[in-house]
Amino acid sequence: MLTKSLKILNDHYQALSNEGQDVIQGLSRTPKSIPPKYFYDDRGSELFEQICELPEYYPTRTEALILQQYADEIAQITGACELVELGSGSSTKTLFLLDAYQKIASYCRYIPIDVSRGIVQSSVLKLQQKYPNFFIEGLIGTYEQALAKLESTFAASRMIFFLGSSLGNFNPQECDRFLGQIAKTLQPGDYFLLGIDLQKPKEILEPAYNDSQGITAAFNLNMLSHLNWRFQGNFDLNLFAHQAIYNQTDAQIEMYLHCQKNHQVSLKALNLEVSFTEGESILTEISRKFDLAIMQEQLKIHGLKTLKTWTDPQEWFGLILCQA
């Protein structure tokens, strides 16, 4: 059953001819950077699930409360439709949506998409048991691959949804391209449900990315472990330290790995040698914080009309339901 429910868009464990070019580019420039997609090997995905449970990390529980309260309303607005989730992870918050659609439809197709094979496999198995009348097909690949290869739906309509604060990992240009690809993928009448982390004081934001248990630090450092096994590297994790700061000018969290001493790193599979100096930093992630009204205007530019928005009482997080 599982083999019929998983489709690999790009084998996460098989190097492609152009794989790693973004690592070469990022580590060859000044300041250095690594794309955040390299957080998510299986270990990284496990650590992120732990982050979502931390008391300091408000986004997951805040969005979950919004979904718990309004999932039925979302389902009533869209009616029965095919559900496609980008960056599904363990699909924990998605249960609120699946429960809501189960109330209005005897059959539903749900397609969770993630780069982590392990987490997609485990979530598909659990969901198949919980929702025996649903067709659940996990796709393993990046957002771009998934959107480019989505097959036509036999349902009356489709809803693509992108929960969490992952849109914030894109810079403004990447965000614009991503929304354009969403709009291109959707057919007229289809839906897009977007979760965004809203702007708030740095006294709330910085502890969420510098937790007291050090889970976020382990998650950040695991990126180097991922590069080591994927590209035959020799990063010494003991020579790097985690830090996250809030850049108020650009309204974004910036996560760094700071080098502790001069040393040389080799990534043999990429034929890359990188020199690090003490105090030098690698930017591993940005997490932009959004204004709800401005985001609705940006969606409108791409032909995605806002039907309704929902927030929590503190207005820390927002959900936007759009229609193409």
C-alpha cells in the first residue's frame, strides 16, 4: 500500500548533475550563506518537529489554534476539493483541515509534499490508518518540483496550502516567484491557503529562535552534518556556534552559524575548498515577518483574490484564503 502512496520527484539521496551548485555559490560569496532547504534531511525534520513543541516557539501552536477554530469554516467556503500541502512535515496541524473536510465529503484526496522521505513515509502511513476513505499520496521533492509536476485533478477544485512560517524563508524576489508559480499552477476557481508570521516585537521573536534547550542550535548545526554526508564534507560542528537576531529594518529573523577559529573545509563531491576565518558567519536562514494587508495586495497582483483572513487574538499569526 505504501509503495502506491509515495512518489519521488527527485530522489533526496541521489546526487544530480547540478546538485549542490547553490551550496558552491553560497559558500563562495562574501558574506557566506547556505540555502535553508539543507536543514531538512531526516534528522533536521525531526529536530524541527521538536522546535514546534518548544514553549518559546509560538508560530506552530498559534497557527494550530487558528486552524482548530476555523478549519470547518475554511472547508465550508471551498467545499469538497483536492488538498495539496507544501512542506507538510508530520502533517500534525493538517489534521484540523482533514477532519473538517471529512465532515463534508465522504472521499478526499490529500497530497503531502516534503523533501524528507522519512517524515513523508511515516505521516502517510499514519494518515492512511486515520482516514481510510481518503486517498493519500505523498510526494518527495521541493516546492518547485511539486508544483511543476502536479497532475490534473479529477476533483471539482483544488486547494494548495502552505502553512507555518516557511514563506518567510524567501527573500522578496523569491517570494514573488513562488506566488507566481502558485498562481500558474492553480486553475480558475482553485484555492490557496497561506499561513504567515506577522510582525511583532523582537522581545517575542528572538527567544523563539534562540530557545533555552538548544534545540534550534542543534537544528542549525545539523545543516553542516547534512552537507557532510551529502557532499562528502568535513565540517567540524564544534567550530561553529548558533545565533539568531531580529533585523528590525528588514522585519526578518536572521539565523547564523559563527565560525570560532580559522580552518579549512572540504566538500569533495562538489570539488570545493572553503576557508573560514575566526568570527566569520554563515547566513543559514531568514524568516521574514509580514503585514497582513500588504500580503493581500501582493497576492492580488498574482490574480489571487482574498476571500477571508483569520488571526489569533494577539494577531501574531495570520491565515489567508485566496481564490484564483
